[in-house]
Amino acid sequence: MYVVLSVARLLFFFLLCMPFPCYAASFALDAGSVPGEVESRADKIFRMTKCLVCSGESLRDSQAQFAVNMRELIRGEILNGRTDDEILADLKGRYGRQILSFTPYEGYARFLWALPLLAPVVLGALMFAKLVRIRGGSERA
């Protein structure tokens, strides 16, 4: 009885741990044999871009064929001597803003990002002005 339980536990542990090496190997095979500096730059760009096939996953995390192709393209562009900004601008030109995982601060975006900080200040100033007006009116009476 004890031998059966220990074999069952060992089998359960083995089955539980099986996906981890497979997941790690998928990234190792994807990178190929590129220099470390190129791979670190590519990884930075992968984190800044989203897979358009997956729902909100970054290119780094996605295993869709689109993401694999995009990672190969980005590594190739880096090896061809293009800068990170040039690569991101090219991707944005091809696929639109939705490929970027961050919101660029352009135009009204700055106002929208500042709105949560400005709203309490403006509302506080309005409440203070109203309070001063109410107290000023009660002192006259």
C-alpha cells in the first residue's frame, strides 16, 4: 500500500513538473544563436510591443506564429543596424498604435494622463471658493 502511494506521488510530481522545461525550451529555440546584446535589445522591444493575434499578450510571452515571426523580424532588423526607435516606428507604421503596449504621450494623451491629478485640485479650489463665498455672505448678515 505504501509503495503504491509513493509511486503515485512520484508520478504526480513528475507530471506536474513536465511543462516547465518545455516552456523554457520554447524561448531557447526561438532566440537561435544571436549575440547577447542583440537579444537584450530585442527583449526590450518584445516587452514594448503586443501580439496582435493574442489578447493583450506581449510579443515576448506569446507563442502564436505571428509573434514568432515578429520576433525573428525584430532580431533581423537589429542585426541590420537599425535603432530601437526606428524599429518601433516601422512597426507602428505597419500595424498602427495597437501594436504598442504603452500609450505614447502625444496630443490629448498628456491631458488625459494628467486629469486624475488635476481633478481633485480643481474640485478642491472650487469647494474652497464656494466655502469662502458662503462664509463671507453669513458675516454680512
